[in-house]
Amino acid sequence: MTSKVFVALRVKAPPERAFAAFVGEIGAWWRPNGLFQTTPRAPGVLAFEPRAGGRLTETLANGKVFEIGRIRAWEPPSRLVFSWRQANFPPELHTEVEVRFEAVGEETRVSVEHRGFDQVPEGAARHGFPDQALLMRLAEWWQRLLTSYRDTSA
Amino acid sequence: MSGLRSAVFYQDPKAALAWLEKAFGFELAMLLEDAEGNVAHSQMEFGDSYVMVGQEWSADHKSPKSVGGKNTQTVHIQIDTDLDEHFARAKAAGAIIDAEPQMQFYGDKTYRCRDPEGHIWTVSQTVQAVSREDAEAASGLKITGWR
């Protein structure tokens, strides 16, 4: 078993649009968080390579490209799974994010499940937080991210 | 944001999350599970508010199921449309009905039920505007702060 953080909200768009905005406009709606730094540098711009096996990258101000993860399931417009790692994770640790898009009437319920964050060991990435505090902060961040995504793009 | 939110405790919070969606149409907005799959925290949304659904976590945080069905507070669900349909859906999901839908003197139609662990829920829809004078006459109560 692995820990899970789940958050969901509704956007006023069909799944096709919601999926396209999530993937295609992540550079616009993403909001970095100091607690979950992807790299030691200032936050860059995120982008997906929109295909099965594509990368999720962050392009830093100095032009360097950091690979956050890879797309593990590419099922537009209903489901997307990608791996997630931060530069301060141990090399073998990849957490996983699953995003689902379900039509509800004329809206879409967009949910994010981030799995495996309890495996982040003591050290820079954990900020000394016990599991529950870490997961709560992660959930609150994903709520802010989805709200930004809804208000900015979807 | 300022406001009131309730936390409701269950022996089996995961079953409660599924039941509250099926019976009342609440939507899961946040769920935290530890590595053993236990619910650490959850929020279910309805309209502009949410309830937190959690595990019994201390000797004083109990499900009604653990304390002989006793409730010391209830959560009230206010809806805008079709109370009878809401009632039918809850009943079909297995809600135990304490009071069938009926009109109240203040202009709401209401029903009352219990979920599988014995939490009492009240459900209400305003269907008619009633003046303070009429409500006082109908109930025999002196009413302050009528809106």
C-alpha cells in the first residue's frame, strides 16, 4: 500500500477541453510551492510532451531543463498518469500522480490522486514533517493548483 | 474563509464516503490516506460548504454506532430543489427514515434520516415564504430574527 492524497473540483468545460487545458496550459496555471521545490533553483515553466511516455519538464530561467516525470498513462480525455520526482528526492524514488476527467452534466469533475509521498525520507524534501502534516500540505497545494487551473485555463 | 464546518466520525469512514455520495450527492473534494489505507482526513462538498468525514480517533470522538446510537449534534442539509427526489435517493441508498417529508410551519419541507452508522441528518427545502406573524400564529412561539 501507499499513501494517497486526493483532491477534486468541477470545471465548467467538457472533458476534452479540461484535459487539453490541464496538459497544454500547465505552464500558465501551475503555481510553485516552496515546500515542494522541484529544483534548488528559482521555479521555471512546466510543460508536458503530450503523448504516451512524454516527459513533464520544467525549463529554468538559465535554459536548463529538469525532468519532473514521465507520462505513464495517456488516455485523453478521461485519464492521465505521470510520475513525479523532485531534485531533492533519493534517485530511485518516483511518486505518481493520476488525473481523472469525468463528465458531470455540462461540467467536468477533475480529480488528482498523488500517491507515494509518504516514501519521501527524512531530509530536505520533507521539512521535518510527519506523514500526516506532509500529506495535508500536499493536498492543500493540489487544491490551490486545481483552483488556479480552473480559474486560469479550464 | 470564516464559517462553520462539521466533522463526523465513523467506524468505517471509507464506507461513509461512498454512502454519502450515493445517498446525498456529496462530492469528495479531499482525501488523505496513510500507507495502510486509513483515512487521515477528508472533505465532502455540498453546495458552498463541506463536512469532514473521519475515523474515530479518540475516546471522545465516536460514531453513534459505538455509543448506542446517541447523537449530540446533527448536520442539516439545505437544498434548493426537489426534496422528494432527495428523499427517494437517500431511502434507496439505505437511509433509515426517522421522519417522512412533511411541511413545517416556517415554510420548509423537511425529512429526517439516519445513515448506516446512526448519524442523524435533517434535510430541508424552502417551498413557501411565510411571514413572521404567520409563523408566530402557526407555532405559538415568539420569534426574533425572522428572515
